[in-house]
Amino acid sequence: MEEKTLAAMQKEVDAYIQQFKAGYFSPLAQMARLTEEVGELAREVNHHYGEKTKKAEEEPKTVAEELGDVLFVTLIMANSMDIDLTQVFNQNMEKFNQRDRFRFERKDGKGAGEE
């Protein structure tokens, strides 16, 4: 399977959504769906890494599957709001690399004020 950029993923999701008459749902409906998917992800993480085991009759799902659902809904939400996730990612990485570069103990031993 070929690797895809965020831009390619956004285009693919848009092509998927465009085949349906309903198109994109409202931002509020998308937020509700994203919240639902994050809740399902939390449930799977809890089952795999926490103390709460699944009931025998519960459908088996994976953390990866639920994380994929969160990504899919995030792509839908970005598309509907005309947000370029590649641009947003680059801006966020720049922010984190500046703001938080010394927030945690670094492997290279550098601290605030050092280059």
C-alpha cells in the first residue's frame, strides 16, 4: 500500500463524501461524531491497557481501528471547514518545537537558553 500525504487523504475523503447527496454534515454534528469516536477509542485503550476487560459478548475492536475512525472524522471535519491539515500540522510543529523545546528533559542534555 502506498503512503499518502495528508493532502491526498483529504482529497480521498472528499471524493468519498461527494458521492452522497447529504454531503458534509454540519460542524456541530461532526463534533458530536468526533466526540463519539474519541469515546470509542478511550474505551478500547481502557480495555487493552486498563483494568476494565471487555464482556464476552462485546465485538472485538482494536485501538488502531478506533484511531483510524478518529482520523477519518477529523479529515471530514477539516474538509468541511476548508482547513488544510498539512498547513495546520506544520504550524503546530513549529509552535511545539519553539514553545515546548525544553519543556521535558531532553536526551541531548540541552536546557533552556542553550543551542
